[in-house]
Amino acid sequence: MPSDQILVDPKWLEVRSTDPVTLIDARAAADYWTGHLEGARHLDPFPFHFYDTSPKGIEEFGQQIEWIFSALGITGSETVICYEDDSGMRSARAFWMLEYAGHPSVRILDGGIRALSTPLEREAQPVTPTKFGLNRHADTLATVDQVLHRLGKADTQIFDVRSDAEYFGENVRARYGGAIPGALHLDWAQCLDPGGRFKSAAELRDQFARLGLDQNREIITYCQGGYRAAHTYVGLKLAGYHHVRNYLGSWGEWGNRDDLPIEHPRRPK
């Protein structure tokens, strides 16, 4: 998807055309029921972790998201707008799931509902389930084997977007602490401005270039479970990086394996 077709702003929602639009509220259930945009359907992506990216695991992941979007009444003929409170990892994960599933028109409400003055509602509109057809865009997802086989390759860069404490092994959230060997690192939240919107494309390009990320290489993002990595996947796309994959299993898979290489970065003194 072209970078200029990823985000929509509040004004876009107000003046959108008569083409069908489906809103996906990606916040926690309690937040959704406290108040959501009119007609929004609810999908909290957090319960749907997937730490097995073997061929069997990827097949099950596809079945899972096919079921989710069928239950939400998604057909593929509408424009889907994902949102949360700001431009966070939940809406980005929902966006990435739909891209991977092959939906042709999915976007993120930049700034989330905090950027709106629109009244919220508490009632949920009835949804007619569909039979959503999965059309995998496999080039948006990385598996453990793909990451392993790309280590040290000149045409691929691994991008760790966890917190500093996770990257430096101070906050260990798996059997092992550390990082995937050779990974460049920047906290995912650096893609956002102070108001909770994505930084401009120029700002994102500048910070990624200063980090050493090359637009001509394939970039594989990872975090703990593929949520923050999905957010940085969006940030890279906005910045004009065309070859980006989200490592679905992320450290929750890599850091719990005994047979994979691990690097132990140390903070500069």
C-alpha cells in the first residue's frame, strides 16, 4: 500500500465519501464499552498472541484471522479504519493483520479518538458475519526460519523495537534475555510525536536513516509479540521503506528457544 494511503485524519472521517467504511475499535473491551465511535466494531488484538511461526503455526494464524474478520463482518469491499486512543500498537496490529490477510483498503485513524470531538456511543450495532477470504500477503510477515536464514545477509536488516531495558537484557520476558544477533535498535514509541500521532514521513526517514536502516534492504521488525513491531512496520512504510516484514513470533518465540543464536548488547558506559 502506498505510504500516503495508510493514515486518515479526523477531517477525512467527517468528509468521507459514500463508499462503505467500517470502523474497527482496537482498544480493550472496557474502553470500547465506555464509549466508541458510532457503528464501530470491536477487536482487541492483544489476546491473539502467536509465538509459533512454524508452517503449522502460520497456517493456524491464518485460520484465526480469517475467523476474526468473518465474525466482524469484513468482506474486503469496504474501507476499514482501525483506531484506538492514539496512533498506538493496537490499531497498528489490526492494520497489519488486515494487510497480511490481503484486505485491499485498510487505514489507521492518526491520533485516534483523542484527536476527535465526535460524540461517542455505548451501544454496539449488530454485525452480520461474512465469509472473509484470506489472501495472504506473505511478504509482510517473517517466520523464525526466515529470520534465522537472513542473519548476516547483506540484503536484510533486523530491527529490534523493544524498550532499552528489554534490548539490553535488563527486563527479561522470555527464557533468555538479549537480542537477535546484529539487530539495530530503537524503541517503537520514537515513531510518535508528543501528541500521539505518527511523526511526519520526513522525520521518520531521518531517524531511520540515522540509525542505519537502508531503504534498499529488507527490514524485519520484532518486539516481544509482534505488536510494537507492527507499529514500526507502519512507521517504516510511512517513511517510504517498501520491503518490510513483521516477525510475528518475535522475542516471545526467539527468546524461548534453546537452539537459536542470541546476542547480549551492553549499554554504553
